[in-house]
Amino acid sequence: MNFQYEKITPTLIRPIIPIYLHAKGNLYGYKALIDSGADNNIFHADIGRVLGLKIDDGKLYRFGGIKSAPLVNGYIH
């Protein structure tokens, strides 16, 4: 699958796609970064709230990246 790359800065280009969410009779546009090496899709909690999710009701998941930074809490829905 091929994705359009978006220029973030003059030297930084990333595969970003537009997604559209229908919730409560409204259409919301959002840009999503494609990470083909990721095990999960991660979205800001505000996106879940727009969709009507109770974020803390999801299954707690601790995630991190390739850096040695501390893990961060997230919730799987």
C-alpha cells in the first residue's frame, strides 16, 4: 500500500493520511501518522471521547517506543 507523504518542515516528510470520524451526527477530520512498524494504533484520548468512549473503561496497556523512555499508560478499546 502506498501513502502520500506530507512535508512537516522543509527537511521532514512523514506518511500522514486524513481520516474522518462520524460521531453524534458530526464529521470530524483528523490526520493520522502511518507507522508500519507499530504493533498498535495510538490516538489521543480526545479522539476516543469524540467517539463516545469512556477512556478509563478500556483495558490498561503500558506502551513505549524504541527509546529507553518510561512506559506510558494507554487504554485499549
